[in-house]
Amino acid sequence: MTTALIGPFEAAAILIVLAAGLGYINHRFLRLPASVGLTFMGALASLAVIGIDYLLPGARLSDMLADFLKGVDFQTTLMNGMLSFLLFAGALHVDWSDMRNGRWPILALSTLGVLISTAIVGIGFYYLAPLFGLHAPLTWCLVFGALISPTDPVAVMAVLKAAHVPRTLSATVAGESLFNDGVGVVVFGIALSIASGGENFTIAHAAWDFVREAGGGVLLGLAAGWIAYALMRSIDDYNVEAMISLAVVMGGYSLAQHIGVSGPVAMAVAGLIIGNAAAAQAMSDATRDHVMKFWSLIDEILNAVLFLLIGLEFVAVAHGGKLILLGAAVIPLVLLARFISVGAPMLTLRPIIKLGPLAMPVLVWGGLRGGISVALALSISQNEARSVLLAATYVVVLFAVLIQGGTISRVIIRVKARHPELT
């Protein structure tokens, strides 16, 4: 079968089979966190394909894999399909009372932190690229800053499941990643419109776009969540209530796209309401157990496919030596921007809330970039800067998932060893 004949069902089947097979190998032999293991094996598969093509030029496996990935359409698959389910499932398991204790850091990091990081990365990237014989206009460099600054809630929460951190800090990290994702998508859209010449930039216009999309997403999420809550409270049937939650995700996200508000923010808010108020007051014990297990299964399946896709997508940049070197040089810049964008708000908020000595290491090193950054980069239309931005994004994301995600547990252990009161 050629890739040209592979339809959506066949593509989905291939990805599920690969994810299941590689997931088994990881669980049975490698014992890496699922996100790390699947990304690692996907990247290895990409390198193996490239190596076979180098030894057997007539094989053209790289072209076949690239055609397959184009058929999958990572950007559309994630942004218009998987993202709504992943964000809702992630928010569903965040405890509202713990998150409320960390509300000020979450608010500051998901708004001011994203803007600070966007500026630092964008300006730094503008001066860094020419050192490798590459060039991108400042406006497009700021687009890169916007797409790489928000942490990926999927990647972050996959790491938090295995890390033993205080509940308030865990909820703060999860809450920040949920909401800075929505904010980051909004900032990216504004920056992309400016870079593409789609609008004349003014602070007032950008601020209104931000308030309309982010604020509208909050309102839509509140409305969808509370409607679902009212419906669930009036019945006791776990199959119907699971379908109601599914309707919130699919219908709510589609409506958000149609009316021009932030779907990611809406799904985060709706998930928090259903996972807390509805779970506590509108569901019986049996219903709550079934609904939570239903969403845990969806979360695990989509996570596996997402991180496998991230690894496989490495084939798109593995041939560009200068691009990979630039991406490697960008990694310290992104980490520095994350340190500053976290440190400045946390220093300001120190009199209000104390998250302890684990906060900075977890928020900085555990602030992983993931599939959302890749999807945003892929959404950029073809232009002189696209290949540069896309390559840098892939390298940063691979480093984040493989290196940061694979070592964050050790970082936490070392910090705890220096602070016995945390154990």
C-alpha cells in the first residue's frame, strides 16, 4: 500500500498500532516515562529511516514517512482534534482547592510570564540566527517566541504523574500549563497576524484581541461547564453523563472556533468545573468512577499518539545541519527566558504565597514544550522564515521531552535531598 492510498482511518490505525507496540516495549524493557519513551523511540525510528536511505538510496523511506506524516496533518489533528480532549482530560484531574491556593502564580505565569518569555526568546533568536548563516525578520522571531513560550499541559502533566511534589505546587504547575497554553495560542495568533501583514499593529488592538479571545474562552468554558453540571445533577446514568462530558468537549471547542474565542481556555475551564463541582455534587460514586476512567483512557491513548508523532516528525529536520545547530543553540535561550519569566513573577509574589524550594526547579526544568508548539509552527504558511522556525521548534521540543522530561524526577530528588523538610 502506498502512502497516497492511506486514508484517515488507515493513518489512525497505523499510529495506534505503533503507539501500542512501542508503548509495550517501553513499559516492558525501557521503563521510561511514557511521553519520553514514545518520543525517544519515534525519533529513533526517524533516524533509522534516514540511515537506511543513506545506505540504500533507492529505498526512499524518508519520502514515504514524510508523505505519511503530511497525510496525518499534525497541525490540524492536534489543534482541531486532539487538543480539546487533552486539555479537558488534564483539567478534569486538577483539584480546584489546591489550584486556588496557587491562583496568583498561575495568573502571573500564564499571562505576564508568556509575554516576558516571548520577548526574550524573540529578540534573542533574531540575533542568534545570523551566527549560523540563517536569517529571520524580527516579527517572525517574535512569532517563534510566542509559539515556544507556553509550556505544554500534556507534556507537563505526564511528568507530574511520576513526580512526587507538594499538591499546591503540582496544581500550580498544572494550572499554569493549562492556561498559558490558551494564552500562548492567543499571543501567537496576534504575532502571526502582524508578521504576515494582516493587520496594523496597535497596543489597543492587540489588547482587545487578547481580552476577547482569552476572556471569551473563560466565559464559554464557564457556560459549558455549568450546563453540563446541571444536566448531570438531574440524572444518574454514567453512560449518559460520559456522553454529556464528550459533548462539552466536542461541541464547546467547535463553538469556540466558530465564534472566535480561545478553545483551549474554554476546555480548561469546563474541565475544572466538571472535574470538581460536577464530580463532587452531580455524580454518584459509580458515575464518577466510570467518567474519570473513561477520560483517563482517552488521555492515555491520545498522549501516546501525540508523543509518537513528535518523535516521527524529527525526519522533517534531520537533514538540515545548520538548522539543527541553530535549534541546539536556541535551547539555552529558551531555558534562560523560562527562568526569567518564572523568576520575576515569583519574586514579586513572594510576600503573598510561598511554594517552597521546589518551585523554581519544577517550574523551570519541568516547563516542557510539546506538541502544541510543533502544531503552531506547522500552521505557519510557507515563507522564508518557516523552515528556520520549524527546525528550531522541533529541536527544542525534543530536548524538552527527552532530556527535561527524562531528568525532572532526578532534579526533584536532589532538591529534596538538600531540604530534608520536603521528604
